[in-house]
Amino acid sequence: MQINTVPAMKQNDLLADINNVQKRIKEIEDQFSIKNFSPEKMTFDQTLTKQMKDVKPDRGSGIGQQTADTVQSAGRNDSQTPSAAAVHNVPPQQIEEMIQKAAVKYGVDAKLLSAVAETESNYNAEAVSSAGAVGVMQLMPNTASELGVTNPYDAQQNIEGGAKYLKELLNDFGGNVREAVAAYNAGPQAVKKYQGVPPYAETQNYVSHVLDLYQ
């Protein structure tokens, strides 16, 4: 019986391809901290899917939005799945102190920032949404990176990132709190498109909840 063998040149090409794939996997793991993100021994593709699901280039859509027209909540109890990669959950009093400091640092009303934090995660530093949004302010990885947050699992960095972003949205919408809050959930492009709070039930409920807490 004749056994077909792979020529040495093709073997070398195959090994080179495998090495390139492994190198790229390593780069993705390092970029998104996937090794630390998967303590439950999920496979690479499962972890990457969880981390990258619904990530959109629009900054606003990085706060828990699936698309500009289909919104999924990044906050409340439906996204409170703890991550073992996160730091140990921070006591509420310490979270509140971080919120106060971040509010002063970025010139945001502390009560508004607190209302967003409560709506997003109920002040849970370990919260991870099904879309991959992380922490107290539910930052998506790409949004966190754009805001200068190097570790979104760090409560202080996460809160400061959320405060910075909320301030940017307030500036973008001329200080209109309602529209800025809507943009935090649905993305600024959606708010601009509809010239106000988008007609998404999720976003409308989100805005009402935040503003009720803010009053």
C-alpha cells in the first residue's frame, strides 16, 4: 500500500501558517486580556466571542448597544454576571467615594454620575453584560480603550472612564441631560439621528430610570 507523504516544502509552509495563527491568537489574547478573562476554562473562540460580541466602532454603541437600531441594556440586573478576572467587588461606600472624586475631576454632577452607575450595574464593579460591557459604568473594551482606561475591571479607572465619557456627551448635546443619558445607552449617533431620545423601548426605559434617580 502506498502512503502519500507531504513534501518537506509544504510541511514548512504549513508549520509557518500554524505559527502565524498562534502568533495572532497570542496578540488577540494580550490585547483583550483573554487569558485572564476566562477563568472558567472557556475555549478561545468562546471567550473571544463573549469579549467581542456586538462591539461597534461607534463609541456610544460601546456602552451596551447591539446596533444603532436594536438596543440591549448594559445595566441593571440582567447584566450582573460576575467575572473572576475582575478585582474583588468594591464596597458600596468606596464606590460612592470614587464616583464623587470622578465627578469633581471631570466636572459632572455627582448625583447624575451615580444614577448612571446604579442603572448600569447597581454599583457592581464585577458586572459583565452579555455584550461584554464591564464594571460599574459598563464600558465596552473598545470604548474603555478610547477613554484611556487600561483596565476596565479596575473600579476607579472604570468610573473615571464613565465620568469622562458622560462629560463628553453632555458637551456634545449642549448640556441636555436627557439626550446625554440616552446617548450613553444608545450611542450619540442614534440620538442625533432621531434628534432626541431614540424610539427604543430599552433606551426610553433606561433614560426614565436614570432621571428618576437623578431627581
